[in-house]
Amino acid sequence: MSDSLYNTGLYARFARDLKRHVNGPNIKDVKLEDLREPAIQTGTQTKFGSWGWRSAVSSRIAEKTVYLGSEKVREYHLSDNKRKIISNAPDELDKVLHLMESLPFYRLRRQMGDNSEYNPKCNLYISTADLKNSRLAYMWGHTMGPITKAPGPEFTLIHIPEEHHIRQQVLMLPDHNITLVLGSDYMGEDKKGFLRNGMYAADALGMLGLHAGTKVVVIRDAKTDKLKRYGVFLFGLSATGKSTWSCHQLGLNWKKGERTLVCQDDICFLKNDGSAYGSEYNYFVKTDVDARLQESMYNALVHKSALYENVMINAEGRPDFLDENLCGNGRAVIMRKQLKIKRGHWPFAMKNIWYPTLNLPSVDELDGVVFAFITRRNTIMNFAQRLTPIQAALAYLWGESSHSYASNPAKAGESVRTVGTDPFIVGSRAHKVNMFYKIIMDLASNYPDKVAFYQYNTGGMGEIIEKSADGSKKMVRKTERVPIDTMAAIQRGDLRGTNNYRPGIFGTEVITSAEGVDLSSYRPETYYSKDQIDNYLRDIVNGRRKFTESVAEEGLMPEIIRAAEESYQIAPEKETRVYMPSKKKDDVPPVKKKQAGKLTDWKPNPRLVRDRGWRYG
């Protein structure tokens, strides 16, 4: 990254100047309840009493999001478009100062988290030059809590949807806890803007911001029949089922005291003792929910308190959560305390499934902690793998899933990799992997019988996609999806300790049996020949190797690099046939074989050595 592209002095001056522009007569302080009336003026009320709105932009503008600041916050591999945005940032920052003096704004203060140590105070400045922008503050404000005296840094986010779409961008100044959202009216930018800042600031305090859901599962031990409490972390990229499995009851027996209680569905802050502070009071979820399979989320969605964005609402005022004809990213803010399921008979049938606090207890306070990585693959990956601690660190490093044929036919079957399943990392990705590695290795060492690691495949098995000469893809055989009940039984059995595992083709242990379900047919050999399995393994390993090399450039610990190299041995070398000529030819001197380079030959560049302290925590 060229230093000439960035101007840290100008960014610091902007932060100082901004403080003089946020208290003008054009800025009105509002409370959350003040926003209801202006928000609903531009909304549609449903038959449930809830309200919905539509946005012109229906997803985050990740490719137009850049980080401005010191060396440690900069992105390593910039696209040409991001370089252009950074180059033009000084003019845009100057314009923002002007707009902060001229446009009307609401200022809403809310708090992230509820604990004794880390509770960022979030200051949202939303332009009200367009009345419908009020709903952005109203929706976001419901995801956070009221301001308290608990300690925490001050975050600022300025949201100006009116900026021209040609200059649409998100500028984050992590060194100053400032985010600017320009030219987008998608509420997810407010949510992720503050949470991204929260994760970055938490990392600096020795915690690790995670893109993971958390829950407490109360379950009877198979050997003692006593109730035990387990904390569970659920990592997963978008559309892998993170929110679904954060709330799912896993077929537990409520009459016997078993249950799943939700802490968080998106972002938390992991501490060295295995506990995790929560961030949000309520959740911003994807609304493609089936009432039969996701009962608690559906009940929260049809409650009058739900706030919809880009959800189909028909002429009679009924929302259809599975109708994505107008938008494939329907979203809603749902209230955590409306996550309920029906158990028993009226009038006491509806049971709460939310944990009393936002925070996951420490390992000392629980019977165990599980780190679960959710992926979605449709070929040779088993539905469950039991991991060692170092394999869990690699799962965090690779953050894997794959494109589906339904969502992206052109990339169907191709792998997606994002460190920590977290697309909101500021600065070095390797720094995050190193921190995760240190924390889980210490936990596994200190609590060998209380910490476990799994990877769950919520996709399926058996898919075959052919690629034609012109590059187009054709579905030859669809995947056999893992049934929801089967996945619930697998996760339930892992917590009870009743599942059986054996060594598998990925170098991990793969599940062979779980109570109440037949897994005998779900084996790669059932669907593919040995050559096909080997080809899939080679493709996965090649992708992992290339991705690891990219992250290693940012300061990955040698121990992790060596573990990754060892894992590549699961891919068999490609056999080649040698044909002997019928006529003897003159002897040819042997070609000296060049030894293949290894990741462990890699050495950090001088910049990383110079700045080693913050990278290695």
C-alpha cells in the first residue's frame, strides 16, 4: 500500500473539525420514541400492526467501503475502485463538513452492549432533508439499547443518503471512531458501521470481535441424566444459517428442562476466559423464514413490533417472507424478547427463548463451550466434523462456504473464503487469526474436557455441476440437502455426547451416527467415484493454499502456516501415465527438479517487522 495514497494528517484534521460541526442549530437531538411518527409517515402498516419500508439500495456497498487512516487499519489488497475512492476522499471529507453545516440532521444516541467493561456510545447523525430517512434512525435505534453510565468509547456515524449515487461510498476512519455513509439508504450500513467500529475497538482492548452468534444450551447429559449448560459460538457467512441455528431448539425436551436460549445472532466480543460480551439488544435478520422450520423467528417477525425493510407486503397488508420477486434481501428488526415458541397448552403455551443477558458466560461458569463453524457445501463434505483446536484455527482462517446454483449460477459450486466468516475486518486479517488461535489454544489447554470444536455443513451432498467450453455451468445432479431435523439431531448429539466419529477424507473426524437419524447413506463414496472425490479435494486444497498465502502476507503466525501446509496432504497427487517410446532415443541429461516453495519459506516484509507489536497482540 502506497503511503502517498493516504493522508493521515488530513484525516486527523477532519476529525477535529467535525467536532465543531456536530452541535449546530441544524442538528436536532431526538429520542427513539420521537422518531416513530416521522418514520411511519413513509411506511406501510401490515395486518399485524408492524411497519415496513423500501430502500433504493437493498444491500451493503462493500466494494465501495474503504478504511482511511494509519498503516494498521489499511486494507492490503485494494481494487482500482477503492483506490479511486481513497484518492478522492479529501474532497469528500471537505464536502461532509459543509453538509453538516447546511443540511438538517437528527442525532440519536444509543448504546452497544450491556456489561461492566465495554459499552460503546453510538452517535448516529441522519440527514432529514428527505423525510423517509427518519425510518433509518428508527430501525437502527431499536437494535441498540439506552445510554447508561457503563464505560465505553464514543462512536460517530454520519449518514447522508442524498449524496449522488455516482459518489456512493462508505468512508471509515478507525483511528477516530468515525464512519461516513454516503449515497445509500440501506439500514444495514448503520448497523454494520457501528458494529465494525465496535469489533475494531474491542480488538485493541485485548478482546476479539467475532462475526458469530452465541447461545446457551441447557441439555441432559446422556450418562448422568443431569442438566448441563453449554455456551455455543456459531460462525457462518451470510445464508449459511447462523441466525437460524442461533434460535433453533434442536428437538430438545422442554418438559425435562432442556432448551436453547439466544444471546446474540451476529456480533460478539470474545474474551480470554471464553466469555463473550454481546452487542445488540435486538436483531436485524434476513426474513426468508419458514414458520414450520424457524418457529421463534417467525413469531417475532409477525409481532406488531417488527420493522421490515424490503419485505413483500401485499395489497391486504400481509407480509410474505418467502416472496423475493422484488428483492432477494428482505430484512427486519425483530425484538429479542419476542423470540418465543409454543410448548404446552394455553394460556401458558408461549415460552421465551432469549437468555437473560446479552453476554455469554465464561468457561468456568458453564459445563462446556462449543465453537461451531457453519459452512454450506453441496458435494463431498460430511454434515459434521469434529475438529482439534488447530483445525478450528484453520476453519477460522478459511471461513469457508460456496456459491449456490440458485443464488449465483455463474459461480455455482465455487468456494467462498472470508477470514473468520467476517467481512468487516479492519486492517490485518492475519492479526485476527493469530488472536483467535492464541485464545482457543489457551482455552483448550486450560479446559481440555470443556472446550470442543465442530464444523457443520448445512448444505448437502451429491451435487454435480458441469462446466461447458463457453464457461457456462449446467446442473447435472442436484444436491441432497441435509434435512433440518437431521442437522438438529447432530448438534443435539454433539452436546449430549452420543454421536460417533471416525477419521475422514478432510483429515478431521467425520460423523458416522447420531441418535434418531440414519446417516449411513450420507457418505461421499455413495455419490462419487474415487477420482471425482480426489478432484474435489484437490480443488479445495488449491483454493485453501492460495487463500492462506494471501493472508500470510499480512503477518500470519508460523505455527498456523505450518498447520495449513500439513493439512494440504489430504489432496492426493495427480497420477500421470508415462508412455515408453518404441524406438530408443539418445540419452537426454536429466532435468534438475526445482524444489517447490513452501509457505514456511515466506518472510514478512519490512513493514510488518517494523509494526510487529500490534499484529501479534
